[in-house]
Amino acid sequence: MAQARTNPWLVLLVLTTGFFMILLDTTIVNVAIPAMSTGLNTTLDQILWVLNAYILVYAVLLITAGRLGDLYGQRNLFAIGLFVFTVASALCGVAQSPGQLIAARILQGVGGALLTPQTLSILTTIFPPERRGAAFGVWGGVAGLATLAGPTVGGAIITYIDWRWIFFINVPIGIAALIATFIVIPDLRPGRHHGWDFVGTIVATAGLFAIVFGLIEGQRYNWGQVESYPFTIPEVIGAGVVLVILFIIWERYQAEPLVPLSLFADRNFTVANWIAAAISFGMLSAFLPITIYLQSVRGFSALVAGLTLAPMSLTSMLTAPFAGRLSDRIGGKYILMAGISLFTIGIGLIAYIAGPDSTWINFLVPAIIAGAGIGMTFAPMTTVAMRNIEPRVAGAASAVLNTIRQLGAAIGSAVIGAILQNQLATTLHNQAVAHSTSLPAAYRDAFVAAFTNVS
């Protein structure tokens, strides 16, 4: 056991196993929407909350969870998060009503948030600087694979087993990883007592909640008033931004801040966070329309659509470790630039090739190019961000990086959703106008108005 505790690669294996489950659940549920909706007889609002409850809680609690790891030990928080997530997955699988499933998804989000920041902070602590790139390469490969593999894995499970198994599959993996956590991962608890920034926690949580809620629910409320409440989505997002600004001001004067602002004195860390937001924005804003196109335009099943994008996942997984090792030798800047360029080229080719008669083989080469770009992005980005971070604040740094990634993804999803919604409304209106000429004059205006009001 002592030898296992000194082997950082075994630690990496355990950490990435837990991390893979967390990220997989952000995408795998999407393809199960029809099956879950039918099985539990849900309304549209309920099924949307099955998706959004997890993302909302996960994104909001990352900052707090990262600092908790710095204060009370990363292994402890990783184990607690893994336990909570595993139990919540079992509860999702046995849920008999939409309310039970939503509650279990909220609990999954809590577990995921507690676990995620600890992965990077533990890696930063146990790997020397000259070997972190290789470790982050594996971590990045897992991140890319999990993000892209959801539709493939979910489609296969739903097609051949049952939607409940997208949750049950986490249980044996989670139990095995939890046992391995206490055998393999060393106890990295701090050597001195730390204070807790209670006010900062409340303000940051409220601010992030408002921003993320507004972004993921904006399209649902047509960016207007939230049901019967006396405020609109833009006002909710604006209030969240104000709270985040107040949080930053508050943190400047705290002896034990929730987020040490000294992190942003490191130019590499600051720039890497902006890049993380941009990459997440690009990935989410690209994958949503591609998935819709494959299933709605080409008529692919969830499994076939997932398999069409599978080369992207595999290429990303294979490329990331090599990109990580190379970033240890020559630095991550140029690898990162090459990765972003390849991803852009690959997605551009997919958009160019996509047509009403395109087959899966048409997307093979573009998917490989985009996957290579993703693999060459995550590891160097993480290496650049965490290179100069002290282990005592690694949890906070990891939490900030992951939170920024989630915000970028939420913004990307909101923007592309609004664009698609506007495009749909415009197309419906134009088609209604074109076809209204075949109707009696007395019915034309009402016919056009009916389609114009569809959103």
C-alpha cells in the first residue's frame, strides 16, 4: 500500500475515473430525453429541469468546493464527492417520478462539484512541474473523451438496455473508485487551521446561481419575465454580475479569501482561463447544432449520431497525452494555438460538408481533425494555467478554471440556442407568408400570425 501511495500514475487513474463519470453525466442525459419523458410521463418543464438542475448546481458550487479542498484536504473532498455522486446516481436510476429524478440530479450536481476541483489540485501537488504536462494530458484526454462520448455511450445504453442504466452504470464504477481512493491517494490535508470566508461563499454562490440560471433558462422564458415574478432574465443575469463584482471587492480585504485574487497576478493563469471559456463556448455552440442536424435533418438514431462523432472522441483521447508530454518539453503556447486552429478547421469542414444527403463517412476526416484539435487544447491549457500555482491554493485555482469553463459552456449554449430559436421563428414566418397565398384572404393574417408567434 505504501508503494501505491507513492505512485502518482495510480493516483491519476483513480482521479480520472471519478472525473470521467462527472463529465459524462453532463452530456449523456441529453440523448435519453425522449425515453425518460415517456417512462416518467414528464412535462417539458420537468424534463428541462432534469437536464439543467445538474448543470446549475454543479457550476455554482465549484468555487466553494475547491476552497474546501484546500482547507480540509483534497482527498477527503474527492471521496465525499464521489460517494454523494454514486448514491445520487443510484437514486436517479430508481426514480419513479419527475420530482424524484430532479432531486437526485441536484444531489448528483453536489457530488460532482465537490469532486471536480480536487482532481487538478491533487495532480498539481503530487506531480513535479516537469511532469505535470503529461499528467494533465491524460486528464485532458479524459475530459475531452467524456464530453464527446456522452451521445455514443448514452445512445448504445438506451438502444440496447434501458435509460435507467445511464445512471446505474455509475454505481459499480463509483464504488470501485471510492475504495481505490483510500488505498491509492495520499492524505493531503493542510498542516494548519484555516478560516472560512462565509460572506464570500454566500455572495459568490448567489451571483453564480443568478448568472448560470439566467443563461440556461433564458431561452425557455424568451429572455423576458420569469413566470409571474417581477423580474426578467436580463435582470437576473445583471444582478448576478453585480454580486460577482461585489464578491471580488470583498475578497480583496479578506485574510482567508474564498478565491485568492493573487491567482490572477499570474498572467498565464489569467490568459488560460479566458482560453478555457472560449474553448468551452466553441465546443457547446458547435456540438448542439451538429447533434440536431444529425438526428433531425439526416434522421440518424441517437446511437448512429453518437457513432458519427465517435472518431472525434477517440482522436481527442489519443492526442491529449502526447500533447501533454510535448508541452512539458516546449511549453504549451504553440501546441494550444495549433489545437485551437485544428478544432476550428474540423468544425468548419463539418459545417461545409453537412447537407441533406451527407452520410457518416463524409464526416470522418473532419471529426478526426476536430478531435485532434480538442486533444491538443485541454492539456496545454491546463499546464499553462496550473504551472506556477502553489499547492496550498491549487484547489481554488482548479475551481476557478472549471467554473470559467462551465460559464463558457453555458454562454455558448445560450447563444446558439437563441440563434437557432430566432432562425426557426424567421423560417416559420417566411414559410407561412409564402404558403398563405393559397388560403382565402380572410384567413391569411391569422395563419401567418399563428406561425410568427411560435418560438
